[in-house]
Amino acid sequence: MSDIAQNIFALRKEIPSGVRLVAVSKSKPVGDILEAYNTGHKVFGENRVQEMISKFNSLPRDIEWHFIGHLQSNKVRSIVPFVSMIHSVDSYKLLKVIDLEAGKAGRMIDCLLQFYIAMEETKFGFSLKEAIEMLNSDDFREHRNIRICGVMGMATFTDNSDQIRGEFRYLSECFNRLKAEFYSHDNVFKELSMGMSGDYRIAIEEGSTIIRLGSVIFGARS
């Protein structure tokens, strides 16, 4: 059994049943993805549009592709025909483009609102105030080809576990606020995507429903 397969089987034993695993396959070759796929794992995450398109065209069609990186509006059209979920919706402008392109493609796209929770200027995302203003707007209610399924966030890259836990706890509070005010009767709004290879255990403790793991599965990035 390959190291990749062993890693996935070990994670299955560790991760609670209510938490979904996105295998982050960015920069990894098709052969590595197939090793993971052959264990029965079918959910993979990419952060570059062209790389995801190339892999989509090269790999089995029952793979569920999640886009997890910063998405430029002019690249949305390229992934809308096949993407399963976009985790990184970090502006209303982007959300409007996704809705427009999904309508043209005759699809409904599952989206997560990315929140800015880290103490790093390189991260993107909504503030809680911005998200509430958007969800309250009449314009937002006109969209027909997107489903808001929850929120996503990335903690600060630090060894300070208390800081990471605080950021994840804040994201969980944002999720709960939006759920209570806008989606209390909507079972689709249920996802809290937080936790990567260095901090997923803390994320799970703080309520994550989707973790995005790369190096824990595939090894360190080349």
C-alpha cells in the first residue's frame, strides 16, 4: 500500500463521521491523485484554475472538484461547468459573476463565503458586517444559480495554537450568526470549512465540518 493510501486510511480512523475531507491536490501529479482516488476518496481541492481544468480532463469523471484558492472573476466561466463547490467566495462582485456564469451553464453552484479571520494581509475575505449587508440586500435575493452552503476561513500561519483556536472560534461564531439570521430554516447552509494540515485538529474541536488537507495526505509540497 502506498504512503498516500496509508495516510488516507489513517485519517478516516481519526476524523469524526460528521467531518468531510477535501484532499488538497494542488501541485501534485495525476498519479498521486489516482493513488488517493483508488482508496475510494473522491473529493479533491485545487487553487489554480488551469491546473484544475487539466486534472478534470485527465481524471475520472466522478471526482468532486472543490476550488479553494483565490478566484479571479475572469476565470469563473472556465470552472463553472464542472466545479462542485467554491470555498473561496471572498466578495460580492465574485458571487455575482458566479451566479451569472452558472445561469449560462444551466447549473446551480454551491458556494462558501470566505471570511477574513487571520492576522495576515495576504488573506482575502468578507468581514461579518460586509456579509450581513450583502445577505440583507434586495440585489442578493435575485440570484438564482448559487447556493450559500456555509463559510470558510484560513487561520494565521503560526505555532500559537491559542491564536488559531480563537480565529476558528470567531469563524464559528460568524457561521452561527448567519445561520440564525438568514438560514435558520435552510438545511443547505451547514458547512464550516476550516482546518488545514497544520491546524485541522483544532478546527475539528471548534466545529469544522470540512477540512482541507494537502501535505498530511500527499507529503510536503515539492
